[in-house]
Amino acid sequence: MKIRDYQKGDYEGLIEVWETTGVGSKKRGDNEQIIEQSIVMGGKMLIMEQDNTIIGTSWMTFDGRRLHLHHIAVLPEYQNLGYGKLLTKKSILFAKEKGYQIKLEVHKKNTKAIKLYEQLGFEYLGDYDIYIIRNLNA
């Protein structure tokens, strides 16, 4: 198993991980152009591979003030092996190197992930509701 930066040609493998785990999809606007643009803007995409197959991801976007951690995902057959924790630690390290805060959103029912994030130093911000407009043309 290895962790590396995103490369051109990784998209189909990573979208398979996202769709399998439910963290992202093409329908949500998670496309190759957006990923590459977010990297140019100061973000990072980590790819976890096993035998040249993408098995996990961690996507960090940068808004000029802080990094946002998205799409931490590991294929089900590789879960519970510490890979999600390793991806999250690598993401935190990137934030430290950049010198910015790191923030993430997690579904309140995902107690396993919440426990992991709290162990790694993330703190609950309070009772925030999150709203989004995905299609501005609608």
C-alpha cells in the first residue's frame, strides 16, 4: 500500500472509490476539472493504492483561509485496517506544512468517523446546519 499525490489519469479509479463509498459522484459535480482546479488553487488530492489499484482518497481544497477536508474514503474491503486514519494523518500533515487550519464535515450518524476525527484532534464546532445550491442553472 502506498499514498501519493493525484496524477492525471487517476479520475476513473477515484470516482469508483467515491461512488462505492457514497462520498461523491459525477452527479454531484465531482469531476476531473474541479479536482485539478482545486489543486492549482492550493489544495491536494491524496491517492492510496494497493497493487496499482486506487483503494482510498483524501481531497483537500483551499479557500484562501483554511483547508477543507473532503472525500476521505477507503473501499469497503480495505476498511478497518487503519487506512482512513493514515489518510487523515497525511492530510493534517499537509495542513501543518501549509500553515492553515483544516476543517471537515461529517454526517452526524457516522460515529465511527467522528471518533477517529476526534482522536486526531478535530473539535466539534457546534450546531451548524449546512446548505448548498448544487445547480445554479435550475
